[in-house]
Amino acid sequence: MQTQQSGKVFAAVALLLAMMALLSGGAARRESVTVDEVAHIGAGVSYLQKLDLRMNEEHPPLAKALAALPLVLRGVHADYSNISWTFSNKMFNSHLGEWVFGHWLIMRWNDPYSTVLWARVPMLLLTLLLGIAIYVYGSRLGDVRGGLLCLSVYASMPAFLAFGPLVITDIAITLFWVLAVWQLPEMWRSPSRWGVLKFGLVLAGAFLSKFSSGLLFFVFVAFALSLRWRGVPEQPTDKAARRAWRRRGWRNLAKATLWAACFVYVFYFVFSWNQPTDSFSIIPHFPASPFLRRLLMPLWIYLRGLAGFALTAGSRPTYILGHSYSHGVWFYFPALFVLKSPLAFLLLLLLAVVVAILLKGRSAGQRSAIPSGMELHWRAVWVSLVVFVAACMLNRLDLSIRHFSVALALLILLLAPLPGMLESLQRLNWRGARAGNWVTIGLAIASLATAVWAYPNYFPFLNVLSMGRPGYLLVNDSNLDWNQALPEVESFVRQRGLNQILLDEYGFS
């Protein structure tokens, strides 16, 4: 019986992931190359073919290198004698050259359709891998029903369907953030050497995906402080033992961070092997200087990329809810989240809050919504969510819902205990528990139906709270358009036999 049930669960998980792959991949097949992909695809190819990280230093290289792997294996052509490459041997030159090099690689030197399509395949696989992680962790924070609920919501989230297959850094950092947050509690549980090493690998993946991953250090501090403010059942009660327990956690975090730094260094060292060290002119010429420059080059490139990220991540003008602002505003991401999330997901979050309050009141705090042994993981998830959302609200770079992907994934995980809480209320003879179960199932189905109904237009998706108003009156940037709909423009022109149109193209190339 148990084997049969496991088979049904496996089939349900496979079906949801297959649905996501069809919807997300199908939409991506219809779309032209988006703005950032122009630079990212060309840069990724150069990393693998030339072992040179000069292009797109303002973003770490992991996601771009993964996307370029099938292209390089298929023999993609790049002309490294072109001025766009030779001109980009200095930091500020590369910020210009990366766009021209990427444009030529995609549009001139290779077939545009197949180049973009194959570059997006690894990114779609990363998106599905994140779905597996959300199911597994959701099942542990709740039960199998909780895991399936989380996966249903994730697989139907327009933001993940739109941005998942694209050659950008947002889904990669979301995956490694979720993995890191989940493994964080293990640092307080006397992990083996392999456990610390594994956490270091995950941290390295985050650092190699996006520079904003440095927020994880704030998560570590906030998580440790929360344990002082309010303990968990597995926390030692004796004062001396509790102090040793905390020290062990910090010590393991330090070890894992050192491992992560080593992995990042090795990655940068290998992929910058052929990169000229002329930019490292701070070290004068002497017999051993070439060797010393090569050893220090990975650190120099990473810090230079971090500086470039800091310069480009400053305040920019933005637009939200019909108003323009000269800088980012604190309510940008909350408003965007409400408008661009399926209404069913918002109602599920509201239902989870109401059910949690009811359970706490009816059981007089005796019944926990979180399975025994999962309290530390639950703490890590919601603490990291608070830190990330606070950073988004304080930050003045307000561009796109894709920058909120980490928060979306963590919010989805917070739904995991809902089926278990409803079951507990049913045992407490609350009459609304059965109705709550049906409402939960109905909202999960409604979320999946929304994804099918919105296909393939996930970029401009807005829920019914937009009141039918045009999207351009409410949101901006890649929340509506990122150059992905140029094939639709071409079809429009051909169907009407137009010889000339006025096109306000959003991009550099």
C-alpha cells in the first residue's frame, strides 16, 4: 500500500514538473532574446572557449557558464579577432563590448533561434531543480500534501514561468539561497566534515551566481540572534551547554565560509587562466610578478565585479501604480508582489495565516504547526525571508519581480504546514476544517489553471487586482516587456502587410 502511494506521489510530482517544463519552455521557445541575455550568452561562451572572464564582470559567471555549455558542445562560433572582443580588455571597455560581442555571437555568427534555445535549456533544468527542492523541503516542513501544495504553486507562478528559462542570474541565486537556508540549521547540529563541506559548496554556488548573495551573511546573524531571542526545542537548556552549542554553530559557519571562498577562488582561477593580467598594474614588474599576478587575479576580478555591481545597483528612477519616482520606493516590491502573483496564491497565504491563528487559539498553544525536529529549518526559512524582503524594501534599485524571486520561493515554502494544520483542526472538531481542505485544493487547482490560461504571456501577467487597467499604467521594466515579444511584432507586421512601423525597442543592441 505504501509503495502504491509513493508511486502516486512520484507521478504527481513528475506531472507538475512536466507541466512547468511545457509551459515555461514553450513560452521561451516563442520569445526573442531578452535584454540581459544578449550580454550573458556571449559572455558565457567566452568563459568556456577562452578561459577569460573579461565579459560581464558585474555578474558572477556560474549561470552564464552553465547556459553556454550546450552551445560550446555543439560548436558555437565566436570571432575573437572582432573589435568587440579585443576592445574589451579593460574594465570599462568590457561594459560596452559585452553587448556588441553578444549581439554578433547570437545574431551574426550563429543561427539566432537555435543559439538562444540551447542556451535556455540548462536554465530551465535549474528551474525544475528548484521545484524539486521546494517539494522536498515543503514535504519536510509539512507532509507530502504540503510538498505537493508548494510544488503546485511554484510550478504555476508566472514569475518563475517567465524568467526560469532565461539566461539570467535570478533563478540560480534563488536555488542556491533556498539550499543554503535549508542547510543552515545543520551547522548547529555537530555536522560531519562532509556536512560543512556541502554547506560550503552551496554557499559557493550562491556567491558564483549573484553578488547580492552577500545578504546571506545578514541571514546568518539574524538567525543566530533569533535563537537568543526565542529558543527551539532542541536547543540545550543548560547555560554552558547552550553557549557551547552557539559557538559550535558559528565555528561551523566560519569553516563553511572558508570552504566557499576556496571553491569560488578555484572557479575564478580556472576560468580566468588565459585572461591578461595587465589590468593588475598595482603590482610592478619583477621576475616573479607574472606568477603573483596570476595567483591574485581571481580575487582582483571578483572584487572588481563586486565594485561594478555596487556602481550599477545604485538608485534609479522607477515607476509603479501610475506614478514616476526619481528613486526606488519602499512599497515597490510589495505592490509588485500583490499585482503579479496569482490571486489563488495570495488567498492561500491568507488562509494559512488564519488557520495558524485558529490552531494556536483552539489548542491553547499545545499543537505546533511544524513537525518535530523541523523547528530550526522553519526558523531559517522565515528569518531569511524577513532579511531579504527588508533588503528589497530598503534598496533603491526597483526594477523587476525577478529580483524578488528569492522571496517568492520562501513564501511558497511557508505554505507547507497548511494541510497538516487543517488536519489538526479537524481532530479538534473544528467544523470548518473539511471546508478548509477543499478550499486549499480548489485554490491550488485555480493557480494551475491560471498558469494555463496565461500561456504564453507570463511577462506581462497581472492578476484581477489590476482591475483591467493596461499594464503600462501600473508597472514598468521587465514586468511587462524585455524585448521578448519581438516575434509577435514581426507576425503583426506580416499579417497586415505593413512596410514601416515605429518601434520603441527596449534594449542596447
